[in-house]
Amino acid sequence: MSIAIWMTGLPCSGKSTLSLVLKERLHGRDFSHVEIFDGDEVRSHLSSELGFSKKDRDTHVLRVGFLYPLLNRNGVPTITAVISPYRKIRRQVREQIENFVEVYVKCPVEECARRDVKGMYARAFSGEIKNFTGVSDPYEEPENPDVVVETDQETVEESADKVFAVIEEYGYLEPSPYQ
């Protein structure tokens, strides 16, 4: 059975870090192939011509969403770590994907800025970067995510535990015999 884990949250909220832990855990549960669509990586290869307008962000998210069924119909679990700031487009993607689990990677903007090794938040706060999600462009929090992880209050392992608990509860994965 395929699993589609879609993580959404502010830049530097912990989506990429959590996706790596989830991937390793899925490998440990006999999934030999697990794909991660990381926002920066996918943007550079799949959407490099796009900017950061609302239309371009929506197009980028829809492109990532298009890839899911291609892998999932072949039983490849897929994890996305993409900001995907707008509810309407997240909802549209969700409707197209089976076994979908939306994970809200919640973290205050101040903590995200503290974690930012690239200095993008500082540049956004100073006005140098326009349309920066959470600063000069909105991030619409999910209204009914399947899982909320709070990366400023939980370890990455605790967040992964919460995601796996929901995947098992939904019947997308058998409960671990080691629990």
C-alpha cells in the first residue's frame, strides 16, 4: 500500500529534517523505496522557471502533487516537505491523492528565523526579499490537518512518532510489533 505524507509549514520549521527521519523509519518497516520531495530541491529541478507569486507557488505545489499518483500507484511511499502556503491548493492536491496524510509542521516564525542558516528571514524582515512566506506573504495554517507536530516543543523523534501513529490509525501501515 502506498502512503502519501504531505508536510506543510513555514520555511525552516523542520519539514526536511522530519522527512529524513520518516524515510528511515519507513525503510525500517520494509519499504525499500521511499521518495522525498523537498521544496528547495524540487523547485530547482521541476519549477526553476517559477518565481514566488501566488500563481507560481500554486503551480509549483500542483506539479509536486502530480508526481504523487505516479509513484503511489507503484507502491512507493512519498513524503513531501514543501511550504505549500495556501489552503485551497493543498485541498486540491489532497483530493487527487490516495492515502494522504497532511502534517502541519508548526513552529513560530521567531524560531524559524533563529534556525535559518541561509539568512533568508533576516533579508525578508529588512525588505530585501519580497513575498517571503510568513513575513511578507501569508501562510494559511491548515484548518484540519491529520497531524500537527510542534517542532519548537518536540524532538524530531516525538514528531515522527505522532506521524506514524496516525498512519497506523488510518490503516495505511500495520502497527509496529515493537511498540
